[in-house]
Amino acid sequence: MTQTSDQVLARGGQAAGVEHVAAADVLSPADRYQELFRAVQSARIFDDSKTFVDTVPRRDPADILRRYRELCHEPGFDLAQFVHAHFQHEPIPDNHYDSNPDQSLRAHIDGLWNVLTRHPKTHPARSSLLPLPFDYVVPGGRFSEMYYWDSYFTMQGLAQSGRPHLLRTMADNFAFLIDTYGHIPNGNRSYYLSRSQPPVFALMVELFETHGVRRAVHYLPQLKREHAFWMAGAEALKPGQACRHLVCLPDGAMLNRYWDERDTPREEGYREDVDTAARSRRPPGEVYRDLRAGAASGWDFSSRWLSDPNDLSTIRTTAILPIDLNSFLYKLERQIERLSQASGDSAGAAAFHAHANARRAAANRYLWSEADGAYVDYDWQLEHQRRELSAATATPLYVGMASQEQAQRVRHTIASRLLVPGGLMTTEQPSNQQWDRANGWAPLQWIAIAGLRRYGLRTLSEDIAHRWLETVSRLYERESKLVEKYALRSAGHAEAGGSGGEYPLQDGFGWTNGVTRNLLDAHPTHRAHHARAGRRR
């Protein structure tokens, strides 16, 4: 995290074959502005902690910090006035993602891609935004940058909307990030560089190949480098030890966990993290690390990571080996095996074949619950399976890691414990966290729908798809927009946007658009096609 932008670009620009990318400031706002950053966040100058770290400095950051140090102790110094004079903040328009009256759901989604697309030539200088060489799509709302795992689900809709240009540019942006930083950050912001997100690049390149964007073998070097990022330190680990993303279990098996290189408050959630750590009896650095790792999981936050589902300060993300993370890494290993064989590297293919088989065997020992007929997470510090069931249990089906018998049992468990009239619940556990009951999220619906279909379990797959389309279309009719998450309808209750978490419900919304657009094409007779903005049936 101490490398200069010149070093980053000299390595990354050449590796990615990019002739010119604007200079990136790889210092995060906390590092760049130091005590000014802490003062702004602690004083609550902005309602949302993310607002300040996304502002654009009006002059050289070093000059701003120097001027702050000169003025901050003077009588009558006004911190808010200083911040507004030296940083530019762009508010989110309230109706930016609303549809025109009587516009169909499909047409609304197709029209949103232009709204959500960002162009490198508009990247502001000296901000926390990491410049990218090509156009990309953002989620929307407060999320005005490209996110790693969000983008894969967004791409499902881009493919159906006939946007091969954006598929190609986003593919090359992700390759550029790996070449430049050694991994794909959580998002293209400097304050996200210390962590990644669920590793779905292997799934992306499969999608690119399916839709004729580019042959997957083109990205083999980046796939290998991403695998090396997640497996760093494996050679030196002994049973019972952990290093960064990797844990060596007592029998020598290795599985992965989420991790962040820093143990300080998240810069985009500074006040929230400081408050959370203050409620814990653990050292603050441990709590901050687990909060950051929870953000790396994409499930920020969920009872999956908590000892007490009602107390975020009990978060223990780094103690947990998640089933979805290890499923995605299994897919990465299988993809590298396949592409190595296709490129004539038989030895490399054999090595990754062994890696994938070892991971599947370890998952069957540690992450499969015979009693539940489901995949669960494993607490490697307490040496027992987590009992909480979540929609992540479908991920092994999505990547082909489950046996047919396991898939059948997961189907039964999902249908009996997670399925409600509005779709698939995130977990069985009610809490004030957004990745819990009874919220529903587009990526989790997609993983379950496609995973079940892969194993020929079409009845439940189609059922979830129909329920989800009904949920999205009914809210669209009432509010003329798509949102980040949904409160899943149960008998006698109307559809509503989801709740919980540390920020308000966001409109837009990239992955909801992507999954819904794909499902609309797959279900041409569903009544969601007749939904119109602002008009109830």
C-alpha cells in the first residue's frame, strides 16, 4: 500500500497493454489527509461517512493539509466551511433512476445502462477514484464507482441488452486492475485497495466467451495472478496456522477466508466502525479487521459473521471459512485448469486439477452439513460448523462443486427453509443487518436459480425466478424504479424495498437490473413484462 502511482502505472499500464491511464493517487484519504480526515469524519460534516472520501479536492491535497494545519487552531476556525471551500461534493439526484410513466420494466432497464455508465475521460483528478482505461457500469446511488462482484451480475443484463461494448471494456478494466495492483479491489477507489471481493473473475471470463466478447484464454495470466493473491503464504503454513486469506486446518487441508490488509476503521464507514469497536471488549484493531473482512465478503453485514446476531461488535469474519468464497475459488481453479490445458500447458492443468479436487474434498469435510442437507460456513478457531443457514448454500451448485445427491438435498433445504412468496431469503436469522432475513438480493436469487438449473432441478429454479420477477415488477409499478435490495413479500404484505444496514436503501441498481433483465428474457410470458412504471395492475 506504499507504492507510488508512477510505480503502479509503470507496471500495470505495460502489463495490460494500455497506452495511457491518468495518474492514480494510491494513498487513501485517511493516509493523504491524516488528522484532517479524522476531524472531518468525527465531526460528522456529512451525514454519510462515504461522502467525504469521495469528494474531489479543489487544489493539491498536500496544500490543503498544510493549510488546515495552519488554520485549525485559530479562534473561530470553521471546519465545515473549510471542507466545503476545499472539496467538491456532488449530491445524488433524487429522481436519477426513476422511470418515465408507462415505461415497461425491460425498457426501463435498457435505458438505465447509459445513466449508470462512467467514462474515463470524466475521472476527476486527485480524488480517491482509481482511473480505469475503459468505460464501465456502476451500481448507482451512493455507489458511483465500479464494484467487483456487483459487476458480474450487472453483466448478465448487459449481455441480454445487446451491450457487447460494455462487456468488453469492463473485462479489460478488471484485467487492468489485476495487472496494476495484483488483485481486483473491492471497487476502484484508493480506500478499497487493501481488500478484494468475492473472486468472480473466472465466472466473468466464461461469460465473455459465451457471448463472443473475447476468448477466455486471453485472461489466463490474470486468472493465475488472482489465484496467487488468494493463496499467498500457502507454502509456509502448517496445520492450525493462518496467513492473510488462507487457513491450514488440523488435517492439513487449506480453505480460504475473507481478509483486509488494514486493521483501522473503514474510511467509507469511519464513524460507524469507531462506534462499533467502542462497544466491544476486544482490541479495536481486531474489530476493524473483521469489519473490513466483512465488507470484502460483499455481505456487509450479516449474522453469518457475528457471534450475537443482534450485536455487530461481535463480528468474527476472519474466523469463518465461507462456503461461497471457497466455491468461487474452486471455479477459479477449474477455469485455470481448463484454459491451461487449452493453451498446451498440461503440467499447469494437472496442478490446478489437484488444487480444485483438494478444495472440494476439504469443503465436503468442513462445509457440508449432513444433518442439514446443506452447505454451511465453518468456524476454524472454534472448530465447528456454523449452524446458520444462508442463501450461500446454493453457490456450490452454481460452480458445479456439488454431487447430484448433495444438489438434491440442497434443493429440499432451500425450498423448506429459505423460500418465501417474494423469493429466496438471505438467511433465516432476523436482525438489523441488511444481509439477513427477510431481505432478498438479486445476486443470491441468480446463483440459486442458475445453480439449481445446472443440476436439472428446474421446478424450484423456475419458481424462484417467477417469485423474484413478481417482487421486482410490483415495486417498479408502485415506485417507478429498481432498488438495491427488497423486503421479500410474505402472505398478506405488500412489496417494499429492503431495510437494515448502515446506509439508506439505494436506487439504481446495477445487479438488480442485470439479473432482472436476464430473467425477463428467459421468461417471456411472465406478467412482469406487462408492468408499467407508476401503474398498479
